[in-house]
Amino acid sequence: MPREKPQTGGEVLEKPKEKTKRPEMFKVVLLNDDYTTMEFVVLVLQQVFNKPEPEAYRIMMKVHVEGRGVCGAYTYEIAETKVSTVHEMAEENGFPLRATIEEG
């Protein structure tokens, strides 16, 4: 007995498109302290977060005046790496500078 092909009525069958979800982003925040120099904070912002000098200065002043400043938003793994890099740089240079990760 021959097998019949399914009748489609002329329409084209398509696979449903899969929706890709964007990864959740996390903010990296620098916290103020009484010992880390402003120059070092600007250096960290330039080297770790690739900020141009005027933006690095603006963020540093926000940290200085308000006690905290957002450096950027990244996927969790990248944010974690940047926080770790900030802590290592600060320790190597004798500063207590801290950074945290916040949902963003």
C-alpha cells in the first residue's frame, strides 16, 4: 500500500522561532573610603573599566561626594572579574578600595 504525503493546502511549514533571552546585567559599584586617593580611583576606572579620563573623573567625584559610584553594567561573570581586579589592584597599591555587584 503506497504512503500518501500529508496535504498541506499549499502553505509553507515553518519552525517556530526561538526567542533568545538577553543575559541579566549587574552593576559594578565603587565604594568610598577615607584612604584611597582620588588619582588611584581615576586610574582604576580607566584601566579596569576603560573609561576616558573625563568620565573616570566624574565617576570618582560621585564616589567621593555620594559615597558610591556606578562603573558600568555587565553580565555576572564579567562584573565578578572586574570587582576582583579592582580588589587586587587596590591591595597591590596599599589601598582599601572596595567594589560590589548589584542587580541592575
